[in-house]
Amino acid sequence: MSRRPNLASPAPIQDILQKVLTPADLRQLGLHARLRHSWEQAVSAVLRKHTHLADFKRKTLYVEVDDSPWMQELHFLKPRILAAMQRDLGEQVIRDITFRLK
């Protein structure tokens, strides 16, 4: 049986990510982190349990919802949620929120 070669010492994850991801990828990850934080500030903990941020395209945030009653509740709250997120992120970042069932 051959021996396994010695592995290099562990590298910081930041160094690995910088080698693998492009600057555009890193900016996109930063935007998604900001969107998630803004969503968590704008929506109650109860609603967060029934939602999942699915995608962000063309300044529209796509949110998956567990079931129809929660989706209806979110449609009623959408103007307030969108306004809170626009105050946090800026109107040029997010223009709309679309809810869809999981």
C-alpha cells in the first residue's frame, strides 16, 4: 500500500475564495448578503420561518413561500417590506419583490 502524500498546511478560506472567484462573483456574494440582512430586518421572525430568498434578478427579489396563506399575508405586507428594504439598500438596488410557492 502506498502512503498518502503529506498535505500542505490549511489555508485561510478567504485566500482560497479569492483564487477561485472573480471580483464580480465576490460583489454578487456581497449583494446577496446585504439582501438577506435587509430582508431579515424588514420581515418578522415568524414570516422568515416560512420564506426562502430564492433569487435576485433585474432588481427583483424572488421569495419562495411555504403555502398560500403565508403568500397572501406577504402580498398585503409587500409595500411596507419593499419600502423598508429600499430605505436600507437604496431604490437603485431593489425595485420589486415577487412571491412564489415552493
